[in-house]
Amino acid sequence: MTLQFVTGKASVDHQASLLRELARTYQDHPEDQYYYLVPNHIKFESEVQVLSRLAAISGNDEGAYAQSAVQVLSLTRLAWYFMKNEPAYQLPRISQAGMNMLVYQAILDHQDELRLFAGEADRPGFISLLTRQLLELKTGRVTVSDLQQVAEKLTGTSADLDAKLHDLVLIYDSFETAMVNKYVANTDLLNQLSGYLSNVDLSHAHFYFDGFSQTQFSAQEMQLLTTLMQRAAEVKVALILDHGTPTPDTINQQSLFFQPARTYMRLYQTARALSVPVLKDIRATEVKTTSELQQLEDFWQQSATGVASSKTVFLQQPNRIQIVQADNRYAEVARVAATIRQLVAEKGYRYHDFLILTRHLDQYATILAPIMNAQEIPYFSDVQQSMADHPLVELIDAIFEIKRRHFQYADVMRLLKTELLIPKLDDEHFMAIEDFRDALFKTENWVLKMGYQGSKWTQKADWPYAQLRSDDLGTVTTADQTVSDQINGIRRFVRDTLAPFFKRLDQVKNGREAAKLLVTFMTDNGVTDQLLAWRDDAITAGDLVQAGQPEQVWQMFCDLLDEYVNILGDRLFQSEDFLALLQAGFEGADYSQIPSTLDQVTISESGIIQMNNRKITFIIGATDKTMPDTTLPTHLLNDQDRDKLTLPDGEYLNDGGIVTLQGEPYLNYLAFMTPSQRLIFSYPINAGDDTQNQISPYLNRIQKHFNLPIETHTAAPRADQQDLTPYLGAKRATLRHLIQVSNDSRERNVHLSPSWQYVYQVLNHGDIQPLTEKLLGSISYRNEPVQLDAEIVTGLYNTTINSSISKLEEFYRNQYAYFLKYGLKLRERDEFELSPANTGEFFHAAMDLLMKRVNGEHIDLAKLDDQQLNELIGEITSQILNDSNNLQYAILNSSERMQFIKGQLIGVVRQMAATFQKQSRYTPMRARQTEVMFGHMNNENGLPPLTFDLKNNKHIRVRGKIDRIDTLKLPNNEYVGIVDYKSSERTVKFNEIYEGIAMQMMTYLDVVRQNMPLITDEQEAQLAGALYMHLQNPRLKPTDVKSDVSSALLAKERYEGILVADTDLIHALEPELKPSHAAKVFPFALKKDGSTTAKSSIITMEQLDNLLHYTEMKIVDAGNAIFDGQVALNPYKPLSGNSTAMTNSPFTAIMQFDPMLPENNYRLQTAPLGKNNILKQIEAEVKRREIH
């Protein structure tokens, strides 16, 4: 029964001293038992190393070595070793999630008694925070009665602390009562072990503690050590301490060695109090680091105490301590990986010799794996992967969210996209995953398009499906039975799978029934089958890490349910609480990690205990934000609370936030001393959030003291760089840098250095050659489309293009956009929204029905009163909106807001009908036909297309739909004009006609001209013009109302466009129009002499002929260019305004148009300025091409 310390700085080998003592004692007492105890984190590596070193001490360096007398264990494993057959150890082991459930149950039981926690129970994370606080009390050996006594003593000192301690006592007592003789937690094992060992003969047992210098022993662990001191033959504890035995007078929180010194004093004083002999300290003297690292250690000790010399010290071998400044985190880790790769390849190192540390690994979580894999470096990372992101967890959450929110789109898609619930084709076979995904994606598109949610998923009737196509016909509905079957197959699967489950879930009486129902649902619907299939696929692919995850997460799910049933199974089932407890359980669960090989780089955090057998350590992320760390731990009992607690001897809690932060120099000191040969610091300048990092103040002090150079490592090397060492590694990783320098060579017009040329020669051979050639080809890539060859053109368009004029306008706006939209037929995914196209379709349909009713029933609009007009409009709009085939209007009934918008749309139709009514009082021009189709094969009443022969026996046919054809009958003649409805204000812009981006009106007039006999019986009928009508419910300003509101509205609704300069026509359009007045309906005004003013929208018949022929010329040019395979990226840009052909284009991500690139240029307006100049230019072009 003795206690002895092995002390020494971090640069010496404590393990060697302990093992020498163990070997010496073993020689004297070979029948005794020896227990070498280490932190659980390093247990596996320690066992290997301890046995290896014992073999060396015994002289058995080469052969196999076994030792039954020596056990290398963690403290929890020690409990198993001694107590594995004890009844207390056989109790069910409760998880963190299970303890959360006990705490939750305690809160429910004491809801009316709690002063502070009752309202906090539903706050996310509170249950876990409270549970951690209870566990801290347990590991601190603070019992319920102890806490009760402390609370009584502090009564009245702080209302908040009073309430907090009152509630803690209640919950703690309930928690302990629920645990006793039912469950055992890891926090209970050490207490049980201490009690068990108190009655065991340990007189021939020797205990050696190593690696416990980083943090304090908990009160439970201290109690175990106390028991061992009293019962065992000897206890030896290795602690990292400088010279001198600590005393109460020499220990202070600012000391570098405060943590181990405090541990020393606690053990020493306990031994003296128990009359346990304390043997003289053993000084570990075997140095494990280089002299340079020892110099760093000496400086750090002096620096921590404030007595460091300001004199600069120069290292004998400066490369033993290095500092690298990188552009960003990626470049930083890439540099580390390249260095490791080179040292292994050239200097004989093994991967096991390297350790990568940082304060918080989560900042590098997404960077480490791809870089290490690219460099082909095996590694083991301490980054724990949480189960919370597994698809099974997402599935469970989605199921309960679907029930709670009643089949909302996002929840249903979350569930289906886990791919754990898949329809069955029969009793044994599931739908193929590719078929399921195809059906699911189509279902999602349709749900987004139609806005299906809620009871739409559970209805008996199938969803109607029709593919809506927007073209020159407006909307055409064509049934697609295959897609309909896919979509409704998914819908029925969701309905038939979830609805019965939800119904049964509503009927369960308690948590036990609910848990059983959920497991049955999972197994009956193939969730477990899918998980097993994932496991088998991962095994086949050789990914053993991924293969273990499905089984682990399913086992965790079952364990959570078991604990839930045992703890809360007989209580009333509350789905929200059940889900919250499951989520908390998964959030606290990590996948177990097993090193895939013994020779691998270890990646860890500087706050975690490490082995002392690494040769080179990289400390990355050495910035002012993480070295020292400033993140305070979160506790229910804060620092102020802890300062007020006076606990009995032998009981204490973890350090508070301030003491923890004061330990940062010590934690970093331990990290500095992990290597035996070299220490390499690095830090990124770019923080990744548009801010800049600064070098760590710790590192800054080291750099200045040793006058260390700071090497700058850029993310991309230069083409003319000679020293390539920082960028060389595995071929795949080096290729990345070769691409960078090749691009640099091109941009700066410099030659590759001989070193890079050699790298190119190496990478341009062997297996990597195809990839090298492909990636280098990207350097010379120009963002300009290649002209299509004849075979592709034929495949896209055959020999005849059937096109609307709007498509050809798109061609002139941007050839490449035309190719994407009408060649490849790309389109955006439809969503449940009221698009401008939908409103336009509604207005067109309403205007068409109105005119057909007026003409068919010989209704004189001018004679209808307001009530009759409103009734007519009501009938027309109801006919459109209530037609089940008009699926695009379903959105108008989807919400109160949409109902309001529907009323506004109907209001526009009503206003336009009133406008027609008023206009009919001023003009005899009347609508003759509406929605006149041309060029459509299946429309017997339509007009023929505009057909043009192109080069190489190719053809183009233009089709479309004219909104309205108006006629004006005079005694000796008849005039025919067209009206095009627009949802926004439009005018005829001659520069756009010239550029080919506004050919619609001229094309429609051309159709009327060529088919005049089919429109009117008048042989001498002439064209009147082309007009736009803005479909709107005008808003008037006070200045607009000069006489009466009716006249102001009529002025706002006047046609815009062009009219033919025919005197008979002009005077007949508005017979009552007087000289010096503007027309009320049409876009012209009269002078005093009766002629039209200069601002009137009037052109001559000859000019109109030129416009029509010019438009034909543009159609032919577009057709020839399309068949020639022209797909230029040439978006049109007018001379004025900010809008271009790229504005609001859905294809910007594909086109990647960048006007800063030399090859990307806008097609600027070429039309001359001014209407007359443009018309003269068009006349010249027509004559030059001999169109007539």
C-alpha cells in the first residue's frame, strides 16, 4: 500500500519510467498482477506499445511476446475486468438518450413543483443540458442529499440559483430513484468499482496510471484511486510536472502546470490523511524529443510564468520547428498532405509517424478527406460522425412531420427521398431504384406544378395528369398515360402506406404500443431490407466504414425504443415528445470508428490526449481565434453558481469556463511536445467568410523568440517556379497544380519552368494520361458554342422547321438560347404559381369567348347595361375557370390570396368588356374572327402556314394564332386589321422589327394579306394595320381626369400600333372625330386641315409592304442559319436601357455568358436611329435582296 509519482516535463518519456518500474517489480514478484491504466482514447495504441516495450525490456525484441500478468486497460474496462460477473454489472446499460428520457419523465412528474425548469422542457437541447448537469453531479460524487444541504445553505443568496438548485434536487432525486436497481450508467461504474475493490484482496496487484495529466481526475476517479492506494500493493501515477514537489502554497490557477499539480496535491494529501506511504518521486529522465523542441519547451515554461528572456534564440536546426502561412484552409491542408507524402516516399517515414492536430476539427471536416484521398494517404480522424444525419433518422422525422402537418409537400418528399420506403412490385421484390427515382422526380415536378398538399395525397381518385405545353397555341393538353401511372403510383403508395399507419397510431394507448407499431411499420414496409441492401452494396464496393453504418443506426434505433418502452412505455403516448427524445438520442450518438490499418496518419484535436510516439506533428489552424481557444463550455450551473457552491470533502465539479480557458497554454504545450523530431505550425490567412485570420499570439511569441521564418504557401503555384516541393505528391493531387500553372502560363504569357515541364512529362504517361489530357484541354477552353454538324441538325429539325414566329424572334435575340429551348427542348421545372403566361392565357381565352358570344349571338355591346355586361362576363369567366381541362387555373382556388387575385383577373376582363363597349360607340370597326390559327394541321377552320423554301431543299413553316381580326366595311371597300392582346403596354418599335426580335405583328399581317379571300368576300379588301390592346384595369392619376372618368379610362385603353395612311380608312375609323383632335380609340390625331399629325402611328402602304417583305427575308435568314447549325452565343443588347437578351434568361447557368471574356460579346443594335431612317434602310435591304 504505497503511492508514488513519476514526474517530468512533457519532453521526457514517462511511459519508459513506468515500464522500467513495472519490469523491475515483475522480476521480484512474477506471480502478481499488473494493471497499466490509460485514458480510453489511447487504450488500443497504448496496449500495443506497452507490450512492445516490455518485450524489449525483457530482451525479446524479435519473437512473439505475450504477457498474461500485465493488463492494459481504461478505467471503464477495469470495471469490466473485475465486475463482469457481478449482478450490478449485469443491469441494463442505459444510454445518454435513455437518461434524457428519465429526466423528461422526472420533469413531467414534478411539473407543478418546478420553479424554473417547467417552462424550459420544450426548449431544444434543454433536456440534454440538464442530463449532462446531473451526470456531472454524479461524477463529482455529489449526492441528492449533499445538493439539498448546499441548496439550504444558499437559500436567499440568489433567487435564480435558489430556483435552479430547488429544481435540480427534485429532478436529481427522481432520476436516481428511477435508476436504482434498474439501469446502470457508465458514470455509476467507477463508484461501484470502488465499492467492489474495497472488499477484494489487492495486496498482489500493482496499478500504474499513465496519460492522465491533461485534465483533472473526476471525484469518482479520485475515489477509485483512494481505494487502490489503500488496498493495492502499489499505485504509481505519471504526471507531467516541472521540477519541484507541488505544495498548497505553490499551486495557482495561472501556473502552466496547474492541472497536474492540483492532481498531485489531491492524491498526496489523501494518501497522507489515510496513512498511505508516499514514496519519493521518480524523475523521468529519458528525453524523447530533439534539443530544438526542448528549447521550445523551456521557452514556453518561462513564457507562461512571464520570465521569458526577450533575447532572440537561434535553433541549431531551424527546420525542426517551422511556420507556414497558407492562403486558405484548403491550401494549408494540401501543403501538409504533400509534405507527408514526400517524407514517406523519400525519407523512410511511415504514416504512423505523423500526427495532425487542430483545436476544432469541424472547421476542416469537409477538407481533410478529399485531400488525403487525393494524396493516397491512409488516415484516421477523430472527427465523430453523428448518426443524426442518417436517412433512417430523416425517415422517422419525416413520418411524424407528415402526420403533424398533414402531408405537406416538403415532408412527403423528405420521406420518399430517403429511399428507405420503396414500393413493392410483389411480395418479394421492390421497385428498381432507378425506376423509383424516375417516378419520384416526375411526381415531384407535378406536385410542384399543381401545388398538391394535404388531402390531395390521401384522396381516392387519381390525380389528373396532362403535360402542359406553352407554344403559339397557348395551352395544349395531351394525356400521357405512362407518366400518369408513375405519378399516381407514388401517390397511392404514400396514401396506402402512411394513412393506415397514422390511423393506428392515433389509436395507441401508451408509448409501448406506439413503439411496437413503429417497429412493425418499418419491418413490414421493407425499411430493414433496404438497410441490409445498403450494407451489402458497401461491402461489395469495399467500403467497410460505410457498410457498418446501416446496422449501427438500426441497432441504435432499437436500443432507443427499448429504453423508451422501459422508461416511458406505460405513459400516455405523445408523438411530439416521442420524436424529440428519439432525435436527442440520435444527435448524441456517433458511429463507432475502427482504424482500417495500423499504418496511418492520425488526425485529432489538441484538446484530446495523444500518444507520445509520433515523430512529426502538424498543428494546423494556428490562428488568433483558436490558439488560444476562447470558446466557453456550456453548463447549467454557470461559473458564478459554481463559485457559490461549498461541497463536502472529496466532492467537486468540473472546472468552470474561466479556469478552462486559463488551461489553454498547458493544453497547447502538450500538443507542442507530441512529436519527437519536428513540429510544423500552419495557419490560413483567409478565414473563408470574407475575413482575415491573424497568426496565433502563442505562435507569434514563438516565432519572434526563435527568429523563425514564416514560409508563405500560395494556393496556386507559378508557371515559372523552380522549387516545386510544396506542390508535389500523388499524381492525382499534383495534376491539380499542373492545371493551375498551365493556366498561369497562358494568362501571363510565360513558359513553364523546366521542373513543371518534367512534371508534365510524367503525368502525360501511364494511367493518368487521359485525365491529364482532358483537364489540360480546359485551359484553352473558350466559352463559345461550336457550329452543329449536318447530322445533328437533321436529328433536331429534320428537313422542315415548323415554328411560331416568337421562336424565330428568340433566335434573333440569342441563337444559343434558341438551340437550348427549341433544339434540345430544355425548360424550367414548373412550379405551383400564377405565371404571366397563365394570366395571359386566361385573358386571351376570355376575350375569345367574349367575341365569339358577341358575334355568334349578335350581341350589340353598345346596348348592354352594366348588369347585363357583368352577367355576360360572369358566364364567360366561370366557363373558363370551371373547366376541368384547364389545370393551369387550379391555383386560383388554392388560397384566400389566390381567390383575391382571381377576382382581380375577372375585374380586368370586365373592364376590357366595358372598354369594347365604349369603343364600339366611336368606331364601326368590328371583330370578325378571334383566335385565328394558321399553320396547324389538325385545325380545319384555320389558315395555311407561311411556307418558305430554304437552301439545300430545306423548308420552314411559320404557324401561330392571331388574337383578333377586325374588319371595317365601307361602301366601296373593306379594310382588315389585326389586334394582338398584351398583358403589358406595348408599341411597335421599328428598330426591333429591323433586328428580327419583333416580327410577330408583321407576320400576322402577312398571313392576313396572303389569305384575304379566306377572311373576307371583298376582292379589293386592304390591310388596315396592326394594333396592340393592353389588357388592364387602368389606374388613373388626378391629372389624367380632365373631363370625366369614363373619357380618362378610354384614353388609357387606346390601341397602340400602326395604321395604313389611307384617307378613307382614317376618316372611317372614327367618323365623328373632328379636326385638331386626337382619336379616342386609335393611335392617331388630326390636324386642322384633317390630315394626320406627325406623331400619329401611320405608315404608307408601300412602307408596310417593305416591312412585310423584310420580315419574310428575316424568317428565311433564320431558317437557313438554323439548318447551317449556327448556335452563336450572341445575346442582343439595345442601345438604350439595361435589359438584354440575358436578362431573366433561364439558361444563364448553361450559357455562362461573361462579357468580360474576349469571346463573349453582345450583339448590339444595328438599326439606324429614327423611324424614317429605319424604314428607308428596310426599303434598301428589300431592294438589294430583290424580294419583290
